[in-house]
Amino acid sequence: MDTGIITKTNLKAVIEDLMQRGEVVAPVRKDDYVLFASLPSAEAACLDYANSKLSPKGCFFPQAEVLFYYQKEGHKIFEPPNEVKPGYLLGIRPCDARAIALLDPIFDEPRYQDVYYLERRKSKVMIGLACTRPQSTCFCSSTGGSPSDTTGLDMLWQDLGDRYLVRPITDRGRELLAKLPHVEEAAAEDLAKASEQEQAVLAKLPPIFSAEEAFSRLSAAFDDPLWQRIYERCLGCATCAFVCPTCHCFDIQDENRCGQGRRVRLWDSCQFSLFTLHTSGHNPRPCGKERLRQRVMHKFNYFKVNNGQIACVGCGRCIRECPVNMDIRQIVSAYCLR
Amino acid sequence: MKIPKVAFFDFTSCEGCQVEIANFDQDLLKLLQVVEVVEFREIMKETCSEPLDIAFIEGSFSREKDRERLQKIRQRANLVVAYGSCAATGGINALKNHKPDYKYKVEVYGADATMPHLETQKALPISAAIPVDLAIPGCPVNRQEFVRLVSDLLHGKAPTIPNYPVCMECKKKENICRYELQDTCLGVVARAGCGALCPSNGIPCEACRGFVDNPNLDSLVELLIKTGMQPAYAMAKARMFTANLVEE
């Protein structure tokens, strides 16, 4: 079967089947927002959502992670208990899946393979959910993505109203499709409807700039006086970095007590003055202007130099959550329009 | 190892930080196993004039005649720790620094307002009078942080105080932003370390731990004005615990 159909009446049974096979991490409603969490029951899955408050990167790269425990006496090191459970990441949006694909070469490169990230990453089959209702802050089409982008996914579901179109992308996805219960072969009209819907959603997301354009314009923008004006509003709170699906900087700290302790890895951000503070007291990014510039330049310029692609996926979280309404689209556009 | 001698001193303050530490229950007893407290007005009557390993100083420096007492503490202490926002930045006392016609003394003390011990100057951090090795912010100090920092000092590790905003700790707890609830909050530029205690319990951050390094205060005041505050009120709000950090 190339493409399958799961009717919504069978959704509960399908998710229950997945839960039998392994841990299912999916969007779950909490208060008035949605977060990714390990499903306690099939009913808890919230597949009718715009996007999660925090990006699902935390499933593979947690906010705080114990790397190991140690004891000074006898120079002993203990591995933390392994909490990684094989299973499925269900309902991830294409922008966020693309973001995880961008993180892969950071944590898995010839010089260094990050076992903590890779073990989590390999443990989950990625089941995406195509976007059918983009938000006003969405701009994936400007960063090289699309509402039905399959990058980073093993399988993509698309909501067709009373049913999901199920498209396997990788061998892992095809294997899963063969195992899933209640899957029917997709009919020609399902495929036609899916394609029509895809075009309609894409039409709601006209590109504001292209990734290429943003890259080349920012290449000459380092000394531009415009940064000073853009920065005037920024509080440096780093909420943007915290909710960003591709921000991946971390700090490592030893929590030492009486000759024993643990080494912890924690999310960090280039928006903090401590991030670049040298032991000498010198800080190459002394002010918010340099720190804001770093974040934008890393996303749209430096990352492409290092990894071949820009590191913004257009999820719009930083725009939605910024307390002073900074808009990364406007910042990049300002340089594109110069 | 010789058990280090420590003493607690207070200057212009409510002594709430001392109370906070005295109320430490079990953890205070554990702390007492590794340090010898030789002076602590809130919990003991003994005093000490011997050399000290650590002097903990609470309160701000607001009377010139306190300088001599501070210098004497500095001379006999190996380390001086200014703890609590009053000692670290001048704290809430420094609000009076922005009042040219400071007449509350008469309102509060009436006929006694002219007593010599009430003669005060601007409220300044302890570091304005003597060199300070470590300043621990907080109104009051956070007990857990206090123990962690004392432990760092005893272990010879450089103590670290967060230099990122309360926003980080709030996001970590997945709290709904106060601004999304049509409220105000100083957590966007306030120094973290409290675990976002106030926003997590439904009230805005007042920045009692001061601000992060080089905060964007113009933008903060603009943001507060946007939530409906009058400009003068927004300015006053921004400097409640941080009067020495916010210019006129």
C-alpha cells in the first residue's frame, strides 16, 4: 500500500495500537495551550491543534538533562537511569520536524556524536501532521518549508475532515503502515482532495522573502546601523530562544555536594550577557544589540555557512511569545528591502 | 579541617533575611555542622570581636557613621558576603534616593525625628563603603540559594548567581505569561534564581532580586506603559527594588 486512510472513528483504536507498541508522545491540551507529552490514554491526544506552545525539540534535547553522577572518593562515575522508551512522536507539525532534521547534524557529526540526543532521537518514529490551518504568525514557505513538508518525518498524516490520509516517507514509515490496524487503501478522490487542500493552505502562506535572499542580504549586514534601532525594543529575555525549535545552545554545570554530585546539561541562550563573558571580564557581545544580531544572523546566515541550510523553520513561536512584539519576519524583511 | 567562623551583621534593613535564615529548620542545623556561628543577633546573644572566616552583612549602607563599623568587619573577615537586596544593591531602601524632599521621617517619628541615629544619607549597597566578595540578591534571600552559595564558598568553588531573567524560569515551569493574562510583570528583565516564585503563584514579578546585567529599561518602561500604566507610575514600578539601578 502506497498511501493509506484512517477514518476518525478508528483514530482511538489506532492510537491505542501505537501505545501497545511503545511510548506515544503527542500534543496534549493543558489549560488553554497545547504541549507535547507522553500519552496517558488515547483520548488525551489533541490532533486538532494549531501548534504547541513549546517546540517538541525537548523530546530529544530536554531542558535539563543529567549527563552522569559522580563520587570523588574512588573517582567513580555512574550513568543516569535510562528513561528513553522506544515509540512514536505523533502529530508533530512539518515545521518542527524540519527543525529536528536541522538539529541532527549538530548532535551527530564526524567529530562528535552526542549519545544522549541520538539515543532519544533513534527511539522515536516520527509521525507528522500536515498543517491545514496556518496561524497569522506562520511563515514556513519563506524559510524553505511547506505545510506538508516531509523533511525529518517517517510518516505524514493529513487531516481530510472525517479521515486522515497516511503517507509513509521512509522505510520505518512503510514498516509501520503495514503493521497499523484499520488502515484502508487511499482512493483517488482522497489523493485529489489532499492535493487540493495542500494548494489551498499554501496559498494562505505567500512567501515574504526567500531563504536565499535572506542569507545573501544578511551576509553584508553585520555592521549595519539598523541593528541599533531594531534592538531598542528587545528586552533580552530570551523567550524567543526558549520556544525556538532550532535553538540548541546549552550550558553544562556540576552540582557538587560533599564530594559527590551530578553533571547537568541545561538550555542556554545567546541573549544572555553571561553567554559570551570571558574569564578575563571581556565580553565580545557586551550589549543587547550584538546579542540580538547574533541570534538573527545565526539563524539566517551562519548556520547556512556551517550546515548548508538556514536554521529558521518559520513556526512563528518567537513572534507569538515575545512580550514586546518583536517580529523576526520584519527584521529579516528590513534587510531584504534595503 | 578547621571549622570556619561566621558572623551575621545587620545595617539598614528589616532583618527579614536573618529571619529567613533563622527559620531554616533542618537545613540550618546541617549548616551549623560545617560552620561555627559566633554572632547572629536574631538567634543568639553572644557577640564576637575575633577574626572571622565569613562575615554576612544584611542591610544597606545609609549612615556615614556606619562606615567605621563596616571597615572593622572588613578588617577582621576573610570574606565579606552582602546578602539580601538591601546589602547587594541598596534594595527597597534606595527608593528614598529619588525623593529630594524626604519628609517621611517626620511623619513616622514625629517629634523624635531629630534624634541623631535617624540622621541618614542615600541608601547605598554595602560595596559603596567596603569591598564585598559576594553579593546575594533577593528580598528576602532565597534559603536554598543561600546554602548553595555558602557551600560553594566553603568548597572553594566560584559561586554563581543567575544572570538570566525570570522569564526563563517561568517558561521552564510552563507558566502562562502574565502579559498574556493582561497583567504586568518585571520578570522580563529581573534577575532569576527564585524559581519564578511570584508568577508561578499568580502574581507579577517585582524584580526583588534586581535586574540582569545591562537590562533594556527603556523598553521595559514602554512595555509597562502599554499595559495601561501612567509613565510616572511605570517608572516607579520599574525601580521598586532597583532604585539605585534606574536613573531619573
